[in-house]
Amino acid sequence: MSRESQRRLAAILVVGCACSLLGSVAAAREKPVARLASKVFTLQTGDGEASLPIDASLDWSAPLPGVTRAAIVFHGKGRNVEGYYAALVAAARIAGASTSQTLTVAPQFLRNEDIEAHRLPKTYLHWHGGGWSAGEPAEGPTALSSFEVIDALLAVLADSARFPHLREVVLVGHSGGGQLLNRYAVVGRGPAALASAGIHVRFVIANPSSFLYFDDERPLPDGSFAPYQAASCPNFDRWRYGPADAPAYVTDTSAVAWQKREADYVAADVIYLLGEDDTDPEQVDLDTSCAGEAEGPQRFARGTAYFRYLQRRHPTGFQQQLWFVPGVAHFGNRMMDAPCGVAAIFGTGKCATVQPP
């Protein structure tokens, strides 16, 4: 499939129970997911159909004129979509969001092991390892980037015939999902379609293991920044940590293009949501590669350092925000249903620990 045909993909939602697709769990290289999302999102591509499990609060295959806000949550490494979706729904309930005016969505990016364990049809998209969290192409049935999947989801929301009164879309990602959103917010094409339709986009990036840096500077223990010594970690600036060797989705890799992406990113509505207790340097899912460690010893330190890094590079016009969630470590549900999480996603209430610009 050509890259051009991939960019021309059109997305439709096929609503139905995925229960009939469940099979016996086979031995796998990593434990497969216990549950698939309850619906199926189908993308029409030049190579035919490509499917993705998804949870959604409303049937959005038909027009939804009453919907004014949509919130999409992206799961972490474990792909446990049911927990993330339940947390998003709980946050909406706490916010008092109308179920008829608010669409909640949770896509599920599967690994090869999940396809085998649940005996899914060949049309289901699947990635090797955690490649989906960095925008890498799927291993099958076609080489769609996870970024292209997000583009397709947002294209549905940008359809004014289906969502004539939609005014805001909030993308929420925790852990691996936070890594996905940080990179997508820099290079993704979908938000432009929403902006053209007059729909505001917010990114809520929670507790990722690493971030995309725009040059070779990295934080030092004293809080300053300096060029990283590449001899100790030659791949420190390779994608997903830096722009070098970005996936095929990123078609223009010129310096000018990256400068524009950075300028657009820092002007975007982005809230970094960090658990104040997410400070374990040995947490089981923490990126402990040399490139990950170059960004800081643990997630809280990496998040605060990245925010300072962007502030230093953009002393004027910087629109992003840094919020802390007290008493929470690496738990997606507690991040979302905390007062700061509810305020970040649904704009209800306030966060008492918003960090000064």
C-alpha cells in the first residue's frame, strides 16, 4: 500500500459486539489482553479493510447533533482498554457531563500476541511490541501508522454532517498513551482538520516514560540543560526521543519542517498531568534505556524537566501548562478521576496544583 493511498483512507465505525471474536488464550511472548473493546472501528484503505477494537459511549456511525464535546483516551503499555475507558467515564460522571452531549471513546492498539490469543480475523491491526506508542507502522494487515489511526478517528469527528455542534475534542493519554500523544501532538495531521471545522483540540499528556526532544540538550541533575554526550548513548536523539529516523508517517524531515512543528506544538493547548508520586526509578514499565535515562531518573522528573526545556526554548508565546496530581503514582484511573484530571479533561472544577508559567 502506498503512503498516498494510506493518507486517503476513510474511516467508518462498525458498531457491534466483539465478544464473538473471543477465543481461547494461547501461549504468547507477552501476556495478551484479557478483554477486547466492545466495538470495532473499521478503516477503508487501498488494501481493503483494517479494523481496531474500540469502546464508545454513543453510536457515532449515525449523526449525533447533540454532541458538543468528545474525549478520547489512549491506554498504556498493557492495552487494558476497559480500565482506561471506565476511568474516563467516571471522570465524565464526576464532571457532571451530559451523556447525550459528551462522546467518550477508547481505541485499543493490539500486539501480535493479542491477535493470536483471541484468534482475530486478519483484518485486525496489530503492532510489534510497543511500536504503536511511537507511531510505528502496524505489522498487519497493512502498514498503517498508529498516527494514521488517530487521523482517521479525528476525521470522523471533523465531519460536520455527523457532528454539526461539536466544539471541543480532548485527547488523553497515560503512560504509553502519553508517549503516543506527545509525539502525535507534534507531527499529527488530524488536529488541523478539526481546527478547520472550528473545533478546539486539547492534549492531556499524563505520566509518559519519555518525551520527544527537538535538539541534543538534555537535563542535568542540577536542573540545567546541556548537550548530551552521544558517545555514551548513540541513539539518544533517534525517534522516539528525537527527530532523527522518524517513522514514514513524517514525510517532511527537513529542518524547516521540524521548526514549524515545534512552533505549532508549543502554541497548542497541552496540559502535562504528572502524578507527584510517580517517582519510582525502578517502576516495571519505566523506560530504562540509555535514551530514556538521559531525560531523567523517573517519570515525574522527566515530565518537569521537559516542561522547563520547552519554556527555555520558547520564553514568549508558550501556551502549555504543567499540572501535578497530589498523592498519585503510576495509576491511570487515579490520574483521570482526581480533581486535576477532571478539570483537565472536562473543564469542570479546578486543579489546586497548577504550576506557575
